[in-house]
Amino acid sequence: MPALLQAERPVTDVPAASPAEARAHFEKLLAFETDGWDVHVALDARHPGFVVLDVRSVEAFAAGHVPGALSLPHRRINEKNLAAHPADTLFVVYCSGPHCNGADKAAVALARLGRPVKKMIGGYTGWLDEKLEISRG
């Protein structure tokens, strides 16, 4: 059998991190991100411990959003618009999907204001992919 060319082994050509490094990396990642299913499970428990912010346009929110989410487009995130929430409130932000960086912009704005934040990876598209219930209006 001929030797494999380097281009044929793109996954293994770069060695995997050690298990300890991988654990640290993925634990750190979970401190920044959550996903739609975990948000859904927590919301169903009725005491999620966070506020979901839909940071898309008001029109996109009206067309469909995560049940219980608040509409706050990322450009409108400021202390005045967050005043109703205690300073230690965890916000989970989402935008349209993986092709959208609105959630990242929202997370930066919240962090700059000293607010705890996680991004819901997959955004609204991921929520729909999981076939989870949506709200309209």
C-alpha cells in the first residue's frame, strides 16, 4: 500500500492537544457559549437563571423568536436599556445564525457594560434546526 500523502491526512497531520489541554479549552468554551437545546431545557424549567436577548432587528423578532426572549437589537444595548435587570443578570444572546455576528457584537457590548453574557451558538437558525417552538409578534 503506498504511503499517504500529507494532503490526504489533514485531520491527523496536526497532532491533537493533550487531554488536559482539550479539557481546559472546552471548559473555557462552555463559559462563553451555550446552545439552543440547553436554553430550551432551562426555559422549560421555568427558573432558567438568565435572560434571553434576541439581538436581531425588531422585524425579525416579530416574525419569530425564542419563546420568552426579549428584543434588543445589538446596536441598542446600553445601560439605560438594561436598567430593569440587576447588574449580575446573565444574558444569553442570539442572532440569526452562524452566518451572523450580531450575537458577538451584543456580547461585546454587554461585557463592556460589565454584564455577564453567553452566546447561544446556532442562533435562531439553530433553534429552528432543533425543531423547537417559536413565538411570533
